[in-house]
Amino acid sequence: MEFELWWLLALPLFFGLGWLAARVDIRHAMSESRSLPASYFKGLSYLLNEQPDKAIEAFIEVMTVDNETVELHFALGGLFRKRGEVERAIRMHQNLVERDDLAQEQKLKALSELGQDYLKAGLLDRAEAIFNQMENTTYASQARRFLLDIYVQVKDWHKAIAAARELQQSSNQTYHTEIAHYLCELASIENVHGDSAAARAHLHEALEGHRECVRANLILGEIEAASGRQEAAIAIWKRVESQSVAHLALVTERIMDCYRELGREAEGLGWLRATLARHPSFEIFNALFVGTLKLQGVAAAYQLARDELARSPSLRGLDRFLEAELLEAPSERRHDLQIIKGLVQNYSQRQSMYQCESCGFKARKFFWHCPACGSWDSFPPQKREE
């Protein structure tokens, strides 16, 4: 009973202490809010009302009134860069970098922001110099990612490989795909300049680091075919099936070209039929259609196109079917069929596109590296019909 009375007496005391603490917090908050200039609240109001231009002007007024609003400098500089006003962002971050009263961490942040401004402006040499200064700092990992972006833009593949490997060691991210593509880029340059030995070495290195690198086998096959070793090229290109079935679309016609040069086109057609049965796709069918038309004649190609159109209707398939029908049609029907085929072909070409799975960018040409978002291996090797 005494214990309960004690707590009844203590409750008003605790309530009074809580009330005093709340009063102190309120007074502190009110004194802080009074110290903030009115332009600050105007800027917030404009932001809430989705009026960014007026908000920027209001915040600029704050900076002229109170020069110690460092975080506001950072926020405005980032906003300028995002809006494309890079010169204003550079001036703002340069001003922060040159100030002597900033803490070391704030100065590093300002330097990083300035590097991003230069990167956005396309001043890659200045951006690279800044990000190189940030080694052995808390911003080192972020700086390496920006440096990698710069090296890819300027196509300095040796530096890109080194930067990607450093990032792979210092973070939990893997860069196997990217490094393999950088090695393929080097190999392509070396192959063009006639150094096939160096190209082969880089391609084998790419495959050791990333076994699913289809591009490496594509280039290896091209080197063999150009050297007159069609048998070796065929064997290399057939490996693509075990790497990525979809990428067979990129090698079927090349394989058939090698079979033709070897005088074994019938063997090539047999391989195409078996491959089409395992992995139906327009690209494999198209190579088979062209080979069948040349080797076995119009009737066989017509039947093949008809069966494929029934199995998988598409504009491109219809175009091939009309081509075969046009070759067999009597002269009085050819004019009408030619008009229909022309319309289908033109529409099919306009509607068939490669599309990046990362950002949705569409292109008529196949890319290993998306020109829009910079992703690697983001384009499926088969065109999509819309």
C-alpha cells in the first residue's frame, strides 16, 4: 500500500519535469526558426508548390544573407547540375572548395561534387584529375566509379580494366561482364591493326574471366574465318549455343557462309534445321530459308516459309512467305503480290527494332553497349516487332 502511494506522489513530479523539458525544446526550436531568414521559408514554400525556379532564387537570397549555409550550397549545386545549368553548379562548388573554413569532410564532398559537374559538362580531363585526388579518402570508391565511367567514354580500355578490377576488389559488386567487354574492345582494335595474336590473348582472357562472354567467341570466329580456317570458325561459333541460345541469331548466317566456302552447304542446312527445331527463332529460320531457296529451290523454301508462318506468325515471316510465293506465282499475279510484299517489307523494317532491356532505348542496329544508358549486354540479339 505504501509503494502505491509513493508512485501516486511521484506522478505529478514526472509530469512537471516533462512539461518543463517540452517548454525548453519549443523555445529552442522557436529561437532557431527566428534565426533563419524569411527567404529560406519562401524557398521551401516554392518547392512544395512545385516552383523550382522561384525556390532557387529564394535560396540564393539566403546565401547572401547567411554565408554559413554550406548544406544549402550543396543542395543548390546538385539542383543546378540536374537541371543542366552546369556552369552555375561549377561556380558554386568551386567556391566551396576554395573556402578555408570548411571541415575536411565537407571539402572532400565539395571536390566530389565539382568532379561530377565537370563530368556532366564533358570536361573529362578535369573530372579525371579531381577523382584521382580522392584516392585514399572516404570518397575513393565513388571516385573510382566515376573514373571508370570516364575511361569507358574516352575508350581507354586498359585503364577501364584496371579501374573495374580495383572496384571489384574493394566492393561487393562484380564486374566480370564489363571487364570481358573491355577486353573484347581491345581485341577488336588489335585485330583491325593486324595483331591477331594479341587479340586472341585478350579474348581468351575474357573467356577465362567470364565464360558466358558470347562476344569473345564471335570475334575469335571472325579471326579464324578471316585467316581461312573456316572449320575452326564454325566450331567456335557453335559454342555460342551453350553460352546463350538467343545469341545464335548473331552467328547462324556466319556459320552458313563458312559452310558455303567449304562446299558443304547441305551439311550447314542440316545443322540449321536441327537448331531451328531445338530453338525456334526468326533469325535461324531466315538463314535456313535463304539456304533452302538457293540449294533446294522455290518449292522447298515456300513450304518452309508456310510452316514457319503457321507456327510463329510475324511480319518478317510473312515477308519471306510472300517472297517464295512471288517466285512461283503466275505472271498476272506477280504485280499485285509485289505491291503487297513491298508494303509488308517496309512496315516490317520500320517496326522491327532492337531494344535495351535496361532503359528501353530502341535501335535498328545491335549494340553490345547501350548508347543511352551505358549498360553492357542489355540488348537482346533478336529484333522485336511492335
